[in-house]
Amino acid sequence: MAKRKSNGGAVDGAGSILSTVAGPSAPPHPSRLGPPSPIASQLLEKVSGDEKLAAEMPFNETKPLEYGDAAYTPHAGETREPPTPLATASTSTETIASPKLGDGQPDIGDNALNRPLDRVRVDDSGRELTTNQAVKVGDNQDSLKASLRGPTLMEDFILREKITHFDHERIPERVVHARGSAAHGYFESYDDLSAITRAAPFAASGKRTPVFVRFSTVAGERGSADTVRDVRGFAVKFYTDEGNWDLVGNNIPVFFIQDAMKFPDLIHSVKPEPNNGMPQAASAHDTFWDFASLSPEITHMLMWHLSDRAIPRSYRMMQGFGVHTFRLVNAEGQAVFCKFHWSPMAGTHSLVWDEAARLAGADPDYHRRDLWEAIDSGQFPEYELGLQIFSEEQAAQFPFDILDPTKLVPEEMVPVRPVGKMVLDRNPDNFFAETEQVAFCAAHVVPGVDFSNDPLLQGRLHSYIDTQISRLGGANFHEIPINTPLAQIHNNQRDGMHRQSLNRGRVAYDPNSLAGGCPFQAGARGFVSFPEPVNGNKVRGKPELFAEHYAQARLFWISQSAIEQQHIIGGFRFELTRVQSQAIRRRMLAGLVNVDAGLAAAVADGLGMEVPPPLPRATDQPPYDYPPSPSLSLRARPGHTGIRTLRVAILVALGVDGAQVRQLYAALLDDGAVPRLLSDRIGALATDDGAPLDVEISFETGPSVLWDGVIIAGAVPTVKGAPSGTLLHNDALALEFLKLQYRHDKPILALGSGAELLKAARIPRKLPHGVPDPGVIVAEPSDAAEALASFKAVLAQHRIYARETDPPRV
């Protein structure tokens, strides 16, 4: 696009800088990226610097020196001076500082192993290439040979070091939560909570604690897609001044099983079937549903798993939960029970299933890319932490057991108290060193946080640390920089693989006198377990209240809106249709009868089956009759951030009104959205005013599922040398794009002649019951400002669910 001034500066191509895929044919040169933001300015500087630095090396000038007689003399490599330090940065957020990350100012050309994470940040600017033993490498292009055409020599230690390191660059992936994305940030407490807990993050109003957060899928392998139907991990590492606290949870508040003894069985059932290794990252297969249909305690979790909660729109738009009941303990040793809730400020939003399935092919990294782009552009994700706090006496009155991880505490029984917010404001510098090597463990708590007797939690206390020892090469994984606490480590542990610490002296035991008794135990200042009285016989089993499996599943069902209920029915229909065993389908339907007769009948109808008799219950006690809980519906969580970070495609083609497009683009950018010009191909596009538009992304690279809404720009009456009003009417990809935008309930704005493209795609202007569709907005160019305001209002709601039909009309 030609550079144009509009609303405070040029914005042509800004959407491409805010994105990580594709771009116009010519480098974009906007002067702003939407609302003023220091990080956005740095991103602009970084992208501009990247482009300038790359342009300074149009080809490899030293390539000829690798051949013939010239190869006998090692040559120095080419270098260029970066126009800005940000040009060689991993991320535009590298200047974000914290006690863990350091001061945010990397030492250019330095590899200083000192200070917080700065001690392991390496920059190679102006430095010569070396081996891992710091020997300068004269030639990194060719192996050492006996003459130019002779055999490679075994003495080539440079080749052997390089290949050996390459051969060992991968570590075992996590058994679960293998695919993840992460970010640095901070947690800020709203209040002093010392009355209920001595936990360091809550010690004072306004206190900030550095955090590292990893989001993940559960079942898939490291290379699987982001948008599969699955539970999402939500793990937060607090680097407190009293040690590390890992709050390791999920985006769903309950779990599949009640006891850790069953965890290997659950995961073995949902993983690819061992005989053929299929399917990858999916629960829609016989072994999972065989296990599920024989484990009725799973029913409540299945309601969440088959709902929209299992296909979140973004990691930035999903809740997080500690799942288990924990204890909070104050300095006087008084304890209360607690449930942890994370709520995204952007609201809790989801994909629709057809969209999620298509996204897995269009962009398997959809959630990873979304998180990175938002942080890199300064649109920092924020979450509010809330606590459900209740006493042991209150817990005894609940109609369920608070130690049962398949149950939640309805907010109508115990309200959620907001206690602080978390802001993710910096991307990692290196994915492997941080996101892949970070080690979370449910047993990592600080004074003021303690465990309950939840049998699933108790098993997790062992499992996490055990798997980290296997993955990360031994018991010293805590010395990997991303895992090291801010608080000092002093103990008598020594040796082991990859030990980094150089401990002085000869004492490695306690008690001792040769080190003056140090390090000495802290007494009451240290972690002290809550002295819960225990009385009973050793037994393998579960409490009686654990035997009720359906009441809270029904609570979730009756708390959903009509369209959410339809999505749950569709989820069961899809999953069970892929199951081959009719006996498994029948067992699963029999369990659903105990949840709701209408649900069971709808799923049975989709499978072409009769509704079977209900599955026998595990208890004679009648299920508790919960009233609906509105907070369990996504409709209760719209968020507070409007259209910030939402992606809008502006469809353009030859003959488009360039001035109008620029106005739309700038207006969306000013509200924090990410607009991009989309057409059949990238490149310059002639407009009526002689200032060409630069198409940023094509239909094949930017299919419909990647966008939250679309605007069809209108054509001017005539364009010299161009067929007037031809806006992609005969392009099947453009028509499919609009059909999928409609089918996935997204807002569509058509201006002027853009309405003709709606007709060509057969997009209805009315909802199925006859009233106008608020998400299909058609206006004349003279009314563009008012129409755009309506479009933004609908876009902020994410979807127009009222247009859905099963099967779809379009």
C-alpha cells in the first residue's frame, strides 16, 4: 500500500506487522500500530530493523570462497551492523523487566553468565564463531577433507561437535501436556490477605510477583495441532520471595477420575491406540469411550469436554482452575479450604467445532501464534485470580465431598472473591530453554499454601517431580535457569547429572559442626504442614459421597444456553459416531440418561439408536437437585476488552474504493483490532485515487477460520482500465470464505457493491426465524461510519449464535 496519513499517522500494512504470517509484496512502513503503546512502537522498530538488516545482505558474497583454490584459505564471515538492537532480538518484549528476567537490557555481543536470566542470555553480534570449547571456527561451511575431493577426516572435531549436538537436541516430551506455549509476566495482589494465608504473593496490596505461565493441550504429542478438542493446561509458576509456587491447573474445574490410581488408565485410553498409533490428539475413538462408559465418575467432566470449553478461541480467552481443594494457612496456623479460579479479562470465548477442525489444518499453531502476536504487539493478556474460601464446617454441609475432583463448588454456594490480577507481558527468548524445559510440580508450594486429602492431588504430588527427573536428565532440573527460584537455595544436596552449583566446604549433611551447623532448619519460619488430625484404618476405597456421579453433570447441562446445549449434543454425536463398537455407544447413552432424558434422546437420535435403560447408579442415595448456575455458561463471561486483538479481514479487489478501505483499516486499528487486506493474491492493487493498496495476505494463506470477522469493501463506479465493480464474484475461494464466516457465526459487513458478493455467496440477511441478522450488515458507502460502529459492536460479542442451524443452511 502507498503510504497515507490518516488518523494520526500512516497505518498501511500495520496488520501485517501485528501478525506472523504473510505480508504485502513491498515492505509495510506504517508509523503506528493502533493505540499508542511502547511495546507496539518497539515492534515497529524491530520489524523495520529486521527488514533493513536483511536487505543489507542481498546474497552470500563469500560463497565463491568455499570452492577451488580459495577454499584452502579460511575466510571470515560476512557481518552487518544492526540499525537497532531490536533487529536481532527474539521478541519486541525483550525490554520488559522483572526480578526474574533482569533489567530488560541485553548486553550486545556478550555471553555473561550472571544476574537473573541475563546470565544465560547470549548475543552474537560482532563475535566470531567458536566451538563449545571457545575455539574460533575458521570454516563453518565444509568438513575437513584430505584434498578437495578426498575423504572426510575423523579428526574434524568441529564437524563432530556440531553433528553430535544436533543428534542430541531433543529431550523426551511430556507424557501429557506435551504441546505448550508460555509467557513471562507478573501477579499483582489486590489486598493484604495475611488474615487467611501467609503465602508470599498475597502479603500486601499491590505486591507484584514474577510468574511464568505455560498453556497446553493434554492428549496430543508435541507436534499436534492447537485447536483439537481437549482439556487445556493452565500452569503458573510464581517466583515468590519465599520460593517457587506452582499452581498447576486446567481450563476446566473438574477432572475425569477421582483417584490417581486411575490416571495411567485414563491417559492410556485417550492416547493413540497402541496397535496402530491412531488417532493423534483426539478422544473420538473406541478405547477412550470404552474406558469412559465403564467409569461413570467421568460423566461430569465429559459434559465440559464435549462443550465449547474444550475448544477455546485463544489461551487469552479461557479460564483456569486449580481443580483440587487446597488449604490456605495463616501465620497463626489457622486454615481454610480454597479453590483457585483464573478469569480472562478478554472474556471466555470458544471456537465452534467445524471451525476448530478446519483450523487444525489451516494453522496448527493457531493458539501459539495468537498468544505470541498479542504479547509482541503490547496487547498483554490479563487474568483475574479469584478464590472460593470456605471452612471445614461449611464443607461438611455440602451435598458433595470437597475431596472429589470430579465435583466443583457452585458459585451460588461459595462466591468467588477476586484477589489479584496476572499480566503476561513478555514472550520467551528461546522456546526450548524456557517453554520446553520449564518444570512444574503440584508439590511446589510455599508457606501459607497446603494440600487437602484429595486422592488425585496426592498422586500428582509424586508424579510431576518423577516425570521431570526423567525428562530433564536428573534431579538437578531445578538449576535450569527458567526453574531456579528468586529466593536463595541452601541445602545439603550434591552431585547428580548436570549439577551447576559449586558448593564450598566439605559438609553435605545435617546436623554438622564443621560448617557451624549451616544450613540450619528455619523452624516456624519455614513450611509447616497443617496438623490435620487423622483417625481410621488403612483401606483402598473412596468415601460414600464420591459415588454420586450425575448430579453435577446435570447442573452443568441445565446451566447452559440452548445453543451451548446443542453444541454438547453435537460433541457427543461426533465422538460416538467415530466409535465402532455399538456396545460402547449404548453404555455411554445409558449413562447420559442419568444426566438428562432430553440430552440422551438427542444424542441417540444423532446416532440412529434407541435410548437404552439408564446405567445402574453406584449409590442408592438420591442425587442432589442443584438449581442452575448461570456462571457456568460462556454467556456469563463476555469480557471487558472489546475488539482488541480480534482479526478482521478486509476483502479487496480491482476497482475497490481505496480511500474508504484506508478509513476502515485505520478505524479498526485505533480500537486495537488487527485488520489486514485480503484478496486472491498479494501485491499492489490499483484504486480510484491513484494510490495503490498493497494486499497483505491471500485466501490460500489466510482462510476464513483465521478471522473473527470480515468486511467486504465496495467498488467505485469506474476505475480507468479496470472492470467496474468486479469484487471476486467468480472466485470460489472468496465465496467459500464468506460462507464459512457465516456458518461460524461471525460478523459480516458489506459496503456498497460489496453486497453483490453476499448475494453471490447466498448469505441470508435474516435469521432462521425471520428477523434481521444483526451480524450481516449492509450499507451504502455514505453510511460507512455508522455501519462500522454496528460491526464493531457485534464483533465484540464474537459470534451470532442465533443464526446456527443443524445442519447449517449455508
